[in-house]
Amino acid sequence: MNLRKWMKLFGTTILIGAIVTVAGSVTIQLFNPDFRNVEASGWFSYILMMALIGMTFGAFAHMGFFAYLMLNYIARSIFRRPYSWVAIQGFIALFVLAEIAYWTYGTNFPNYTYWLIPLVLIIASCVVAWLKVGQTSSGAWIPTIFFLVAITSMESVPVFKTGDISSLLYQLIPLFICNAYQIMQLHRILGKSQDVAPIAAAAK
């Protein structure tokens, strides 16, 4: 990965974060009676603010992405057997899903949050992993799910403490989409073929 590719990935990621955040927030506010009589200048200021917040989400997701790549590089040098690190990633992903249920159960979040958020997160992660496997190899299943579940959740830890479902969705959805984009682009950036070994897929 050279500087040009890195800058392109970073720029596109923060742009996606801005677009998703603006689209989601504006859609929600359209159903808010308090916003129906807001002047055009007010809407412009609101959209600009949401775009800046979305860009921050994108930058945060990018930091998490490279943190995962560094973690993956170190782990692969520590664990001599490739499947050991893959198995650990799978276990951590399941543990994080259970933690999400623990964080949200019996809190100010709606009662359904403790099971719906983990369920939607794992389903969405499996869909992205399926697409990833189709473009690389079967070894990308667990690493992709781990990245989308564990890293996205880690990036969203502060908002889990708010107890506000709107705030949670405002941050969790853009982060997930940014992370999904990055993991789907990595093998293209690295120029790896579909014939890579399963352990190589863990780095993609």
C-alpha cells in the first residue's frame, strides 16, 4: 500500500461517513415536527454539522481499521499455527456480541435492543463476509466478521453508555458501513488474487 492508495482509502472512508450520517440524520429529522418549520439556513447548518460529525466517524473507523491491521500482523507473527489466530478472532467476536447484550440489557435502551442489535450486527457482518469470501477465499470469513463485530463495537463503546437508541444508531451505522467498505477494498488495494491461502486472507 503506497501513500496515494492510503489517501484515497482515507478520503473515501470519511466521505462515506459524512454521506451516511447526513442521509440518516436528515431522514429522521424529516419526521420530527420541530424541524418542519426550520428555514433553509437552519437546514444547511444542520447538514454541515452532521457532515462534519460523519467525517469524524469515518476518520475514527479508519484509525480502527489500521489498528486491526497492526494487530493482525503482530498476532500472525506470534501464533505459529494460522488457525489459532482465526479461532481466537471467532471467539472474541462471539464474546463481543454477548457483551453488547450485557451493555444494553436493563438499561435506558428499549427492551429489544439487547437482542436486536447483536442479531442485526452479526447478520450484516455475515453478508459482508460472504461478499468478501466471494472475492478472495474462504479464509476471510472469520477475520471479516471479527473486524466488523469487534472493531466496530469497540469504536462505539462511548455511545453504548448513553442509553439513547438514536445516538447509538447515529454512530454505529456509519461506523459499520465505513468498516465494511474498508475491508472490502483492502484486497483490491493490496492487489491479491483469489488464489491466496486462507491465512493470507486474514490480513485482507
